[in-house]
Amino acid sequence: MLQLQNASLRVDLLDPADPADAARQGTRYCWGGYIWQVHDGRRGPLVSGPEFPQPAPTAFNGQGLPESFRHRTRDGTPLTWSGDTGLGLGIGVLSAAPKNTATLREPCRWAVSRFPDHLVFQTRQAAAGLAYELTRKIELRGREIGSYNQLTNVGDQPLALQWFAHPFWALTGNRARIALPPGTTLPDNPGFALAADGTLTFTRPFVREDDTQFALLTLPPGRPLFLTLDHPQLARIRFETSFAPDECPVWANAHTVSVEPYLTLRLARGETRHWHLNYGFEV
């Protein structure tokens, strides 16, 4: 694994070139800049996962603070595919498999540059009639982590896909309390409740790994996402985006809760997009 560390936190990241980390990567999350765990020297691990604390979760579930460049929509509609060949941005060349799944045919190659307070991951790849260049930077500043993306379409065809962050937050006493922007709404569902001030809570405990709830939040339009949530070892966690999400699911099971900001990306030939996330671990 790769690490960033200061007097407050240690950040463990999967190494895209390390065979020992390859089994944890899969075809869902971006390999470069995959934050696997955040440690506090006094308080221990701070982020979770759908199977946490299992040491070897499935690659699809993962853990930590992963990000994904979706090659299919949630309902299975192809995005970066041509026939049975797909381009998984930050992952590699894919082959179609049953039930809208994929297998990895050829991983992308990452150049990793190391600095005292940040790591830079760069890759470039072409397949399925598409081509891209991706740079990701993970920066540790005191008790804050920044995740920065720069995506360029270097092919001849438009590049259309979705990106989302999937931060896995720890539960507090098998529950969660998340302060979302005022004006956020949520459809009726059997797992979450949303107060008028934007506070999201569980309406019941989730009792197993496969006991889950998914719902789509409707956020105030045109505004970047800012939220805070309770944490069992910290005063609170802050999470913010540099962009207004195009949609934003919330998901939970017995081990974790996640608020997942999405971007719908359509890049013309030669176009570059930048966006970033910020995580604060407050004591």
C-alpha cells in the first residue's frame, strides 16, 4: 500500500502497481487514488465499508473512500462500451460478462508521483473507440483530505459517462445522523427519515450485511454538497464537493452509511474537466 502521514492522520491507499493490492481493486472503483483507510493514532481506523471490519472484503463492495467512473449506469445501460469491449476509466479495458458485469482484460498503467503531503496518479488509455487522460491527486492537510480529479478527452469521439464518490462512513451505535443541506428531500422509504432541517437518521437498525436501504436524495439545486455526520470516535466528519451533484443516493447496511454525489460527464474532443472533494475529520 501507499501512505500519506502527518502528526494527525495516516491515509492508506491501494497501490495500482502492487499485485498484493490488485485483488482489492476489481472493475467498479478507480484504481489510482483509492483511499482504503484513514487512521487516527489515538482513535484507530475512521472509515468503514459494507463488510468492515473483514480484512479482505469483495472488490465490488470495497471500503474506505473510493471513487468510480461508471462504465454502465445503475440500470445497466452501457456508457463507455462498444459491443463487448468496454473502457473502465481508471481501471482498464473490460470485457462484457453476464448480468451487465465485466471482467478486466487489460489494466491501465499508472504513473505515481510522491510528495510529502500528496500523491499524484496519472494514466492514459484508449479502447472501445474512446480515449482519455486522467490525473488524480490525494492531499493530506492537517485533519483534512482533498481528492482532486482532472479528466481530459484525448480521443476523437465524445466521452460520456458518470462519476460518483462512495465514501463509507462508520456508524455510531448501529445508527447514523447526517446533517444535509436545508431543503433536501427524500421519498418515503423503510430505512431513512429526513427532518425538516435536513437531518437524516435511520428509522430502524440494519442487522446484517445484506440488510440494506437505497434512496435518492433531492438536494437544493445548483449548490455544491456540504454535509456533516456523527462519528463514534470523532466530534464529527465534514464532507463537501466542489460541484452541484447531478443526483445523490444514500445507502446503508449494518456496517456503514454512504452519501454518494454523482456527476454526469460529457466531454467533447480535447475538453478537460476538474472537480474535487474535501473530507474533514474533526476532534
